[in-house]
Amino acid sequence: MRLFLLDYGAGNVQSLANSLQKLGYQFSWISSKHDFEEATTLIFPGVGAFHTAIEHLTSRGLLEPLRDYIKSGKPYFGICIGMQVLFESSTESPSTPGLAIIPSPIARFDDTNKSVPHMGWNHVEPLGSEDSEPREGMSSDVHYYFVHSYRATYDPESHPEAAQWAHTTTQYGQETFMASVRKGNVFGTQFHPEKSGAAGLTILDTWLKQSQLDRVYSAPSPRVPRTPKPKDGFAKRIIACMDVRANDDGDLVVTKGDQYDVREKVHPSLSSLSEGHPVKTAGAVRNLGKPVALAARYYASGADELCLLNITSFRHSPLQDQPMLAVVRAAAETVFVPLTIGGGIKDTVDPDGTKRSAVEVAGAYFRAGADKVSIGSEAVYAVERLRSNGGKGDGTSAIETIAKVYGNQAVVVSIDPKRVYVDLATYDGPYKNELIYGKDDGSEKERGKAWWYQCTVSGGRESRPVSAAQLAQGAEALGAGEILLNSIDRDGTGLGFDHELVALVKRSVKIPLVASSGAGTKGHFVSVFEETGVEAALAAGIFHREEVSIEEIKEDLRNAGINSRII
């Protein structure tokens, strides 16, 4: 077998390369149209926009050779965009034709009653008999990782020919779509096996271990009607976050702040003296472990996703930030769930005067193995420009430029808000419709008070004239695919997530939302999912200090009737 991988420029294909290396397979990259003739097996992975994939393949002279390869009968495995290009077209870009091997269009999810992108872990259902499972190692008992806004609807009545290609289906909300296709030499998955943990690695290994004959022959699937179930198999995500920065010795460590202060508290008796008066001395950077080792531990314990936030001074020159890029690269070699990297994702200028675009910075992290990038302060400035420009983006922000190349599912906007208390009797400001009112049975400091949530930049050190809801809506308009919602007031307190804040932002946008800051017990995760409907919850300190395990949280979720991924 001569295995080749096709990269159209998506950037995140290193994840598949790492998976194949983990499984012990050798492979080459398609670098010219002549490589298609050498290949006996081809895998086309990636995420991104439909039109971008087709345009890049065309400009590199690879589109027609790809079509010829598939028609030749040799084994083909398309992942995510590699599956979608098999279809006639996509409503994402109606004027861009696909390969038209499967006679059906790709269309966008209905976001009326659910978040889009479809981002997270979901079940698949085979189209054979009830007691059969697909021979590629897929199972209806486990979850696989999806991240997409467009899907191939499974509809045997309207598209009977296309339905013959359907191999497994998935339900999201009340929509049923093709989770995988299989016919003849073609196999494709809408989900990402390379990011689906051990279950996904099993699919890759099983397909590659099949004989050449088995990989080129597959009978059409039965056209089985699918009636949507009352509840889909979509799972709530538990995300482990690691704030990474250099300590005073220059080593990269995972740290955790209290209201964003990452240094240890110094006892007054240890403070220095100046003219006979005590002067508070900053303690050492709080060291909670090494990032790669912690990432491996959280992956093994069942984290559905990992987040590495670079809070070091290296951010002024991200492409020369070799330590952090090395951390991402090393983590991606052992972690087979989605990995988000944040910190310094913006247009920058190197010390030598070389200009670096946000797309270039993001691309470096994607090539190192990251799947998503998180944008913080730069998103605030971009939304401020959007609001001053009548609600229109100028096309230059990091959100817009990265989403255009890599798709909106690759862009996360991290929001750092804090409460601003107002006088209930006199306030008539611009945020009156977003005010939260303290409950009579709430904490004593909140009773009889009202507040709104103001966004900050520079790690919470500077306030900006934009609210959390306004920032989330602006980020969505600019092309972000997910919101990571922090809380300066709750950070490090262990008092639980700020449900009022989470609910406010959740009803303001239609993209997925990750609740962060304040988790202190297992019950905090159950309550935030039950009371706000948020798609994911993130924690750091309680995981680093091993106060609560990810396995315990997921067990509590299942006991409460909340769907969660089992490894």
C-alpha cells in the first residue's frame, strides 16, 4: 500500500498525520498531480469553507487529478471537507461546483432551535440491520467528534440516489444527516476520526488494515427511513484549560490565577520593608505542572477538548515563540481530541520589523497540531470597529481573515467581562436592557443591586465600552464559530459558574458557548448545563489541583440525565 494524504491548505491536517504515525503507518503528501498516479490509497482530511477547498485544489491543479483518482476505483477516504467535496455543491457557495460524485447538495443546518456550527461529540447510527455495525470499526455506542455548519441531509424520498451513499446517519436537534458515506471505493466521514480519541483511531486503523479488495468494494446502503427521536445523541463537553506562561526562571509552566493574578500570595510577615513600612512582595508564578504532561493526563482521563492559553510575554512575536509552538506540537502528538490555542493571535511585527498577519500566526499553530485558535483582546477592538461602522466588518480583523481561510469553526472568541454595579433608582444607560438583578435569596452583596457585564482587554487590566452580550453578537457577525465566556468576578473563587452571565450571552448568539470561571464542585457542571443550556463547560484549577476528576463530573452528568461522552 502506498498511502498518500491530500492537504488543500486547511492547516489542521497535522492531526491526521499524528494519528497515522501513532498507528504505525507510513505515508507521503500529495505535492503534485503526478502523485495521484503513485498512490494506491488516498486520504483527504480537513476543515474549512467549501469554496476555499475547491478553489485551492483548482489553483494547484489537483481538482481534476483528484476526480480521476476517485473514478479509477482506488481506495479513497474523505474526512469532513474531504467528504463534502464529493457532493454536487454547497449552499455555502452556490456558484462553486463540487466533484458531483454524489448527486446531492450540501446545505446549512437550521439554527432556529440549536447552535451552529454543530461542534462536539455525537452518536452515529448504521443503516444496516439493527444488530449490525459498519465494518470500518464504527460503533453506535460511542461518540465521535463533529465540527461543521453544513451537512448532507439524509432524505431517501427527495434524494434516493444520494441516500444509497449514506453509510451511517447522525441526528442533531431534529435534523438527520449523513455521518458517513460508503459506496464502491469511496468512504467518507463528516466527523473527525483523528480527533475522536481511541474510537476514531480504531476507524482509521480498521479501514487501512482491510484488504485492497475490501476497501474498493461496498454495496449500496439500504434506504431506511429515519424518524427523528425526541432527543439527539449530542453530548455536553467538558474542557480542561491550561494557562501557560514562563516562570521567573524562563520555563513554561501551567499556572492559574485568582482574579487573573497568577503569582503566589506572600504572607505579610515575609514582605520586605521600605523606610520601616511593609511593602508587599510578589510571590513566584504559581506552578501547577508542565503543559504537555498535563495535556496527556487530561486526555487519558476523558477530557472532550483541551485548551492551551499562552499568557507569556512571548506573545509579542508569536512566530518566534518556539517554546509555545513546541508545546502545541508535542501535545498534539499524544492528544487525539480537539486542541485550542490562544494568546497573541493577531497581526504582529517581529523585532526585526517583519510583519506577520493573524492568518500566518494561526496557520503556524494549526500546522503544529492545533484545531482552533482563541482570540481575546483583538476581538474586542474588532467589535468596537464593527459597531462604529454600522454593524459591518472591515475585513481586516483576525476573526474575519482567519475564518475566511480556515472556516468559522476554527475561530473561538474569548470574552473576559466583569460586573459593573449601577444605581437601580437612577440608571438609564445604554445597557439597561442587559441589567442583571440580585436575587432576594442570593448572596448578601448582590441583594438589592443591579449590574451589567463590561468587557476587558489585556488580561482584565483595561475596561472597554462594550458589554459581554454586544461582544458575543459582534464576534458572531464577524465570523467566529464559538464563544469562550470567562468571568473575572468568579475566576478562582470556586463559587460556581455565573449563570446569569452565561444565560445572558447564550440567548444573545446562535453559535456554541463554553462556560468558564468559578467551577469548584462536580455539581457546578450539572447546574450550569441544566439551567443555561450551554454546550460546554471549562475548568482549570480544580483539575490541576486534582480536587475533582473529569470522570467524576461525567458520572454526575449521566446520573442527572445529561448526555456525556464515555471513553
